[in-house]
Amino acid sequence: MERKSETKTQELVRRLKYNKSAVFGLVIIIILILCGILANYI
């Protein structure tokens, strides 16, 4: 059975779903970026 071709975003989400440490790292990076952007308002 041939699988439908996935978009790059769908492939990324599917791969990240099985890699919990990568998801954790991504969350940490997003938090750090948000802190940098919002530092003047906190």
C-alpha cells in the first residue's frame, strides 16, 4: 500500500512525535526566544 506524499510540515510533526527529547529542546528554545522578545515587558 503506497502512502500519500507528506508535506514537509507533516513529516516534521510525525518525526517529532516519536522524539520526545527533540520536542523538549524545541520548547526550551521557544521559551528562551519569547523571554528575549518580551524581556522589556516582564
